[in-house]
Amino acid sequence: MGPRDFFDRDVVDVARDLIGATVLCDGVGGRIVETEAYAPDDPASHSFAGRTARNAAMFGAPGDVYVYRIYGMHYCANIVCTPGSAVLLRALEPLAGLEEMSVRRGEVAPKLLCAGPGRLCAALGIDLGANSMSVVHSPFAFVPVSEPCTHITGPRIGITKAADKPWRFGLAGSAFLSRRF
């Protein structure tokens, strides 16, 4: 199985299986502790109305990064699965490059460095320049989970459409989640 094959699957399965995996950007990052799944037939997904210039990366190769700007100030990073589906990276447990993260994010508690999609992107230095890059190639690095993790499931947050879908996944007991389940 090639590195992109991990992502070429159902988005909900990938979102759940990403919990505990490691993602780095230029050597900075950590363990994924929270994700959300977005499918092409999901009214909350950016791909629901079809392909546009903004969401074109969502129709790229499995493992590509889809980056968008929210509220005119924060970036959010997703990993593409099958065409039109992607997993939003909501939170990481910072493990590599903590000094660099602190410079980018300011002097905040380690548990807040990557707790939330905007904070995560700021800490890892991810912006629109990473859009359509592959998470399995430099400057990114991806290491799948070697042993299954105990995860928790709940409804997605920060959306109004299809908010009841239980497509938010987190690492049970993690102090690094963006919000409690």
C-alpha cells in the first residue's frame, strides 16, 4: 500500500483513523488528537455545491492538503480523501518544534498551541501556500498510527448545516482537544 492509499478511503474512516497519527510541516507538528469529516454529499462541506476555484484542492489526489481562510484571518487545513471529501485537522498534541510554535503563536500554554484549526495552522506555519501540496511529501511528513487509539466521537462544531452528524473524532483523555466532547 502506497502512502496516499491511507487517504483513498471513506472520509469518516480516515477521520477516525487519523487520531494518533503524526503530521509535521517543515519538522514542526505533532500527534493528531481531533478531526472532523466532510463528504461531498454533506451540506456542511465546501464541496457540496461542486468544484470551484476556492475548493479545487478538495478534488485533488488523496493526501493532498486543502487550505482555506476563515473569518478573513485564520487558515484551516484539511487532508483530501476521495474526490470532494476531506478531513479537517482540528487539534494536535505538539511534539516537534515547540519553540517555533511558540514564536508563531506567542507565549501560550502548550495545550493551546494547536487546539483548534486556526491555532494549528498558525503553529505549523500553514497558509494558502500549502494548498494542494501532498501531506506525504516535503515540506510535510505523515506517519500513520502504529497501534489503534481509543477515540471519542461527537457532533461537529462551528457549523450550522448537518451539525448533528457524529463526524468529529478525538483522542480519549487528551488535554489538547479544541473543545471537550
